Amino acid sequence: MRLSYEILINFATVFQILFFVAAIGLIPRFHRPGLVPLFAVALTFLVGKGNDLWQQTGLFLQYPDWVLGGSLFTLLLGPFIYLYVRARTEGEAGFRPIHMAHTAWILLPAIYLAKNWWSLDTAAKISFLTSGGFDNLTTLVLIPVYFDGILILYLMVSVAKLRSHGIRLQYWFSNIEDRNLSGIRYLLTMFAAMVVIHLLWTLGRYFLWDGMMSTWVVNVLVTYHLVLVNGLFLEFLTYPYSVEDRNEPSIPGLQESSRPPAGLSADEQERLLGRLADLMEDEKPYLNPNLTVADLAKRLRVHARILSQLINYRHGCNFLEYINRHRIDHAKGELAHHPDKTILEVAYDSGFNSKSTFNTAFKRFVELTPTGFRKSLSGYRNR
């Protein structure tokens, strides 16, 4: 047996998954929402990689009965990734009976295998494999396209859900960098792109060219499998929050509409807005990088959802934008009156957690970078 690059990467992925599963399983503080579907994703990868190694090492000729069963199980990768994303964004702790509906995709290829593979005896299966009996339109194109299409569908839905989650958080937090799960979104977006390439290559290999770029495409895909496994587990291990300690209302329905808050008259809205403005001016709570709408609501003795709705309705922006406006105004004063301060110091002193976030927000509200704004002040003074 020759150890090709694909075989080595598959072995590495298997050992990496086993390491992470053992490490997380033995540490109680990591037992939180998302763990069960993450383990399901890991199991899907393990079965898929085991099936690949089974074929690559030649063992499938000795035990051909289950050679395609592993491939069938990998059809659940997309649904399990979606359920993992759902658990991370909505706080669902595990699987529910309704989630079994996502396994229905297996039925069609299972029927095909039952009729054309599992019904054969062992000798017939070995003869079928060695004679290239599976090299037909169904197995080389239709089934791979079916598998890739379902995976792409679930990846797109998962990315959309993560994006929506990031938007919802802006109504409750003044800092979402370490909460919006952007790392998972980038990983899944890249994975979807890889699967699209694989799907196009599958079609082109059969209809346009014969095996061209076969090794290159497969090696890129299996390499990204290893990257994805490491990325998902490392993000889960390093994420600093659980659903219970986010200090936020229930996750579903976080996003507020532009409708006025229910139960508040126009006069009550004006009074609450005035108290909010006084609080922002006198106490400058926006300088706290971890400020939440719940913190402000507690000081104003009002429900957090009402305050979030009022900010959105009367100021035309979400909570994050509202707080960042005050932070940028403060930063402009710091840049103007403290030329000795570095940009990073101004960012931290204004309530931002990173220079990149500060630069992005500053350019959005001022249409200049912090450095450009400081230079414009210097140029004005020197005229």
C-alpha cells in the first residue's frame, strides 16, 4: 500500500477528531449547548474518513459488504452542521425527535443501494468492484451531485443563520466581536465554496474531461476537511460564553422591528429618551466595552426589550450603532485634545475592544480613518 497525500490527510483528520472528542468529553466545563451536534459532525467525519481509508487501503475487497454504508452516512454531514449552528445560535442543548426529519435525505440513495448492492452476495460484490461495475452515470454523477447539492443547501442555510445571528446581537450588545460566531461562518462559507468546486468538477469529469485535475481537487477538499475539523473544535473550545452567561433575553426573536415599543405613550417615550440622554451624557456608560442594553435598562428601570425597541424606533439604529456613535464622538475629542495618545489607546479609552473595530466604526461615522481625522486637525491648525 502506497501512502498517498490523501491517505495521510485522512489519517490525520481521524486522529485529530479522536483527540478533540476525548479532550472535550473529559472536561465538564465544555459540556454546553452545541456539544451533541458537534460530536455528531465529528462522528460523520469519522465514518466518512474511515470509509475512504477502507477503500484506499484495499480492505474493501476483503470486506465489501459495508463499503458503501459509510458513504451513505456522510449524507448527514450537512444536517448535523446545521443543527450545530442552530444549537450555537438558539441555545438548543441536543437533538429532538423532530430533527430526525433531516435524515430523510438518506432514503433515496439507500433504496438504490438496497436494490443494486446490498442484495448481492459477497462474491458478486467483489466481482462488481474489480470490474468497474459502478462506473456509470448514476454512481459517478447523479449520486455525488445529490450528496454535494444537499451539503451545499445546508451550508448555505447555516451561513445565513449565522449572519442573522450576528445582526440580532447588535440589538443587545455594544461589542459583538467575540459573540457573533464569525469564525464558524467563514469556515462554512469556505467549505461551501469547496463543495461547489467539487460538484462542478464532478460534472466536468464525466461530461467534459476524463479525470483531469482529479488528484488536485480531491487533495484540496480533504485538506479543507482537516482545516474545518480543527476550526470547529478550536472555536468551540475557545468561545468565552455559554448561552446561560450571556446576560441576554432568550435568543429567538432578538432582532427588534422599527415599530414603537408596546405600552409606552408618546410622552413616556420622550421622558425615557431624555433620561437615556442624561445618563449617556453624565455617566458615559458607553466607555464600558462590555456594555449591554440590559445594563442600561437596569439603570433606567425599564425592560431591556422596550429600551432596545425605543432606540431602534426613535434613533433609527440598533443598540450597537447607538453606542458606537457616542464612542466615536468621544474618540474625536480624544484625538483632538490628546495628540500624544496612540490610536490604540484612543480606541481602548473610547470603549472599543480592538483597533480594527475602532477603525471600521470611525470610518463609517466620520468618513475618515482616525489617523486621517487627526491629520486633518493638524492641517487646519497649521493654516
